[in-house]
Amino acid sequence: MKIIGDVMLDVWVQGNCTKVSPEASALVLKEDKRNYNVGGAGNLALNLSNLGVDTHLYSSVGNDAPGHKIQEILLKNNIKTFISSDAKTSTVKTRMIGSDGQHLLRLDKEDKYTDSEPTKNLIKNLQKDDIVLISDYDKGVISHSIVEDIVSLVKRVYVDPKQQPVNYKGAYLVKPNMKEYEQWFGKFTKENADQFRKEFTWEWLVITDGGNGIHVVGENTYEHITGDSVELADVSGAGDTVLAVIVKYVEQGTNIIDACKLALKGASAVVQHRGVTVVQLSDIEDTVVWTNGVFDILHQGHLELLKFSKSQGDKLIVGINSDESVKRLKGDDRPFNNAWVREQQLLQLPWVDQVVVFEEDTPIEAIQQHKPNVIIKGGDYTVETTVGNELAEVKIFPTVQGFSTTDIMNKVKENAKKDTE
């Protein structure tokens, strides 16, 4: 994935603010700590990379300490950088934060970029099947002609805008926030949004609306996506998170509405943290847990295993051998309960979200299909002997002693024999 746009260094200075300067009517901030993040197009790249997307970033910084810091952070996070050092100065936003997290002051240092080195570097590396993200903070890297050239050369272009909408004509998806949209077009309605989408030949217009969610506008499509209310700690970088999540999931085949739902979920997670925070896969996707077995006659050992398995993630899938698979593994007198009965019994339990019946002797094909994050097996297994150990994290749950299907059936047979004597 290729990204071009303005990068900046975000500096967070936090400390105590308990006295007034004797020199002027101004508060004094005693610094306790200082943190650095890369903002703008750099933050978009960090979000995508953290989601497992191979990311190439094109931009410009100054040949100065902030520019070197930006490069250092990006390289540490596996971003492939094509960043020239020909800007007059690197853009820096320094935020002064009190001990209670309150923003006291923001100090900006910037000088508009006037050259075209990032564009030249990008154009020579473009291929017709490329996906390009334009992260425009109106600091000089992005212009109308640059967007026009990129749109004509690649498969799809996604835009996080800051300039006039005409500059992004022909993009696949444009993502303003509601303030930007209203500055462009006036009060939002789904009708005028679709009209402007068509005018600028955007396939999708996605408008982020703070706590009011996301509006998705496309051909014969309008969806207003809302989520649960969350406590806001800092909204910095939330727009970068939204675009990163949308692009990741759309490009791997998810429809735009579902991708935007995931983006809202991701943004809701990052705004609960102070400072610029990159999104985690666990913020977006459910942790899927897998366990499997015959589960012929449910007993206490099964229940403890299933309860533990559910506690390890968000969704528990239980794989069960088909009747024919059970016969091959355990003999013609098994199973005692057919697959339908076993499935229905499991689905009655509060911990089980889905049951998968597999025909093979091992569940490897089912595991490959459902892609769990975690696999749980009982204590008579090891990580190495667990099927699928190379595909997901394996956790071993200690066997609950005194409970097994075989023991139960032996007791039943013994009791039946006594009754006949």
C-alpha cells in the first residue's frame, strides 16, 4: 500500500501546572515526561502497518532534529519510507498537557512545502494495480495536479482531504469529517451528499461525524453507522484510524458498509487513550477461540473446558467429529449421540457461539477455514501434538480428573449388569 501526504512530529509534554509565572500572568508547566508520535500521513502509515499491511510512505521533512525523529519512529515500525529531507522545516505540533490530562496549549512550527520530490518518487514507483492513499493536511505535499496524475495511473485512490473537493476529482473514496463537508457544501443531507459525490466522480463519500458516527454515501446507497458512546480522552489521529481500517478491509474483500462499521469500532477504541494511539487488530476483530472433540455425552470435564475456552476470547467455535469420523476413530458402537443431537446440546450452553461438524479425522481443514486466534485442547495434549498449532496460539487446559465419556459408559454398563444379575 502506498501513502503520500504531509507528515509531522507530534510532541506531548506532560507535567504539573500549579503555579503562576512571576514574569507574567501565565501558568508554569513543570515537565514530567515527553512523548513523540508521527502524525498526519505518518500516523496513517503506522495504523496500516500495525494492522499487518505492507506500507510505503512518500513525504518530505526538514533536515533537522524533528525530521530525523520522524524517520527514526517510522523505521522502527517497519514503514518503508521514501521521505526527502528538502523541506525548509519539519512540521511539529507540541501539546502542553497538565497532570489531569487537560490540554493547556499547542505550539505549532511549520513552513509550507513548495517542492515536488515526494511526488516524483511516488510516480516512478507506481504500477497500474497499486492502491494509493492520499493523506492531505494542506502542508504543501499534495496539490490538484498531483492527485490528477495519481488517479490516472493506479487502480484506486483513497483520500483524507483538507483542501477543496475539486482537488480530489476521480478518487475512489473521499473521507472528510462533518466540519470539512459543511465548509465545502453547507448543511449535510444524504441527497446533497450523493449529488456532490457524483459531481466529483467519487465512488464513495464517507463522512465522519464525531460521536454521531459515520455517513456512507455511494451509488443507490446511504448508511448512517453509529456505535456505542465512549468516554473521550483524545480524538487526535482518529481520522487516520478510520481511513486505515476502511482501506485494509475493503482491499481484502469486505463490503464498504461493514468496513466502515469496523472503522468506527477501531476509532472508538483509540479515542479512549490519551495522545495519538494506533489501532490494534484486537480493537476491531473478535478474538476467535477454537476447541474440538467428539462431545458425545457432555460431562463436567467438557463444561469446564468450554467455560475456560470462552474466557480466552470473544467468540467460541466448537468443532465436533461427524458420526462417520467418530466411528473411524472410536469404533462402530460410537457415537452414542448423533451429530445433530451433539450440536444442539452444545448450542444450549452459554459459552458456545458456533458449532462446526467436520467429516475428516482431524479438524485441520475446519481450522484453516475459520482462522481462530486461539486453539484450546485438554491436558492429555501438548502444544506440539495439537492439530493447527502452526496456525494459531495453543493453550492447554488441564484435564478435569474423574470425568470422561468412557468412564460414564463403563459405569452405565456395570450398573446394567448388576440389574440383570
